[in-house]
Amino acid sequence: QVQLVESGGGLVQAGRSLRLSCVVSGNPLNINDMAWYRQAPGQQRELVAHITSGGGSKNYADSVKGRFTISRDNAKKTVYLQMNSLEPEDTAVYYCNVETPGLYYWGQGTQVTVSS
């Protein structure tokens, strides 16, 4: 049973930083692409950042470009999201998403709240 466990969320003031982590357990055969999504109250879930299996290609939502950085450690089966210069508009539940051959998995989400 593949499980994703996120951590690192919390309450911070605008301009500060947070680092989210997502650990994959359950020994999936292969972990391909990994991503972070977020969902604010009353809004649809949106893609924040995406990284390919080897880490060679990264994509970001326009709203976070230059502030957020996605990375991964394949040996630890972990994906990270470094979030700098946080803004109140970044307040949301952040979800980790992982692709294995033919299947996608979601974490339970971690709350990020940015106060002004």
C-alpha cells in the first residue's frame, strides 16, 4: 500500500519561508513524476509545481515562479517544496502527488496559512 505523508506546513507571517516535505512509503515499484498542488477554501485544486523523475525538468505555476522551488531525493523517496517570500494568497492546503506506473497517489494535505 503506497502512502504519502506530508509535513512542514504551519502558520507564518508574510515574507517568511516554509519547507514542505512528502515522503512516499510502501515501496512502489517506480516513482515517476512528483508534484505539489494546493487548494484554497472555495477554490479548485491547482498545480503549484511539478518535477520529472530524474529531476531534470521542473514547472511552476506563474503565481509562485521565483519564490517556490521543488526538488526531490529519489533515494529517500521524498519531494520537497521550498516556499520563500510567502504571501497571504499562498494560504491553502498543500497536497503531494506522485505518479507510479499507471497510478497516481495523493497525500492527506498539509495546511499553510500566511498572515499579513
